[in-house]
Amino acid sequence: MFSIVFVVNSARYGVLNYGLIQNFRTAAAFEAVIDTDSRIVPDYHLISDLRAFYSSYTHARNNRGNPVVEVEFDVQLTDAYTRTIVAQRCFSVVEPSSGTDVEVVVQAFNRATAILSAELLEWTTQSIAPHEG
């Protein structure tokens, strides 16, 4: 097993980062999932940049006038020892809201974040697997 560290460049989205870390820990696919405050030396770094995290009415006509949540997340997976890029990808999730109330839009953000987290976890484990022999 191997350890992985999250490095999120968009610090203002700490809640999203916390949720991703918790999802990776719950999956138990790694020996350790740590954040940048840890003194543990990881095997891999997951460097990310949150490009978009907002609700939009641009696509509202296609969603009966309701906003659409858009999340875009650029990720680089690097080997901590060789400092080489193992894989990189841009994740993009568009999740429709079923209404305009704040609670309903927040639910759309939660669904989008859950989709992103699941895709990121699968991609990360698949990207690391060939390197672990």
C-alpha cells in the first residue's frame, strides 16, 4: 500500500478539499491519506486547482429555468520521490438543480461534489496501479 497527500492550490475551497480527503480515507484504498500539514512523507502528491465552483443560469433554459452547478477541477498526480508527473486530468461536473431555493442549489453542489470525488478516487487508484507493480 502507498500513501498520498492532497495539495489544493485553491485554499478558499477548504470545505471541498476536506470532503475529498475524507472520501479518500473512507475508501481505504491507501495506507494513508494526509493533508499538507502532516509531517508524513507521502509516496504521491495529488496537486489540484479548483477552476470552477459556482451555480449558473447560463444553461437554465435547458433545465426549466433552474440553475446548473458547475465544478471544474484540474489535477496532477506526481511521484513524491522522482518528482515526475504520473498522470494529469481536468475533471468537469455539471449538475442540474431542481429549483432555485438555496437548499435545492446546495443539494446540487453536494451531488456534483460527490460525483467529482468518486471520479477522482477511481482515476487516482487506476493511475497509481501501474506504478506499484
